[in-house]
Amino acid sequence: MTTNAPWLTLQDNRIGKLERHFVDLVWFRFELQLPDLLDTSFPVYLLPSRDLEETPGAHARYEKILAQILALNPWKGANEEDEGDVELQGMDDIEPEIGLINWCEQLLELVSMPYRC
């Protein structure tokens, strides 16, 4: 057993969590028929507040990452139940940093509000 094993497990867990968040966001974008994330018509109230940024410019970078994922992975009309089978394109170069995961969680919280009623 190598000394990197716990780190690799943590990295794999973060990648899996980030990927699930992205799949959910791809589905919500399709379901809510939202415009492109970087489009000026995207509802600003659905984005996490920039006041919560850990570092200046972080949210803008996260938005670009998500816009890239959304562009590479249009929802193909699968059911919500099938989302576990979706394999995302463009994940190879994305670091599963905590800030990005937290931002995706906040974004999911905002976008999914109508579905909780």
C-alpha cells in the first residue's frame, strides 16, 4: 500500500461528487430550458453570490468551467432516473477543488428551488 492511497481516495471522491453535481446541473439546464451560463440573459439570481467568493474571480472561473461542461454535454432527452448512466465529456482537465464543489452545491441549491415545492 502506498502513502498516496488516502489522497487518491479523497481525490476520487471529490471527482465523483463534482461529476454528479455537473450531471445534475446539465439536467436542470435542460429541464428549465436555461440559456447558456455565460449568456447575458442567464438569470443572475440563479448564480451563487460573488460576495461569497473565497478568492476574487473564483466564481467567474467556475462559471467558465461549467459553461464548458454544459456545451460539451447537451442532455439527450434521458430521464432524470437515467442520469447515473451519463458519462460527462471534458472532465479530464478539471481539478475537483473544494471551492468548485461548494459553488456547484450552491448553484444546485438555487436552481432546484422550484422543484422542492
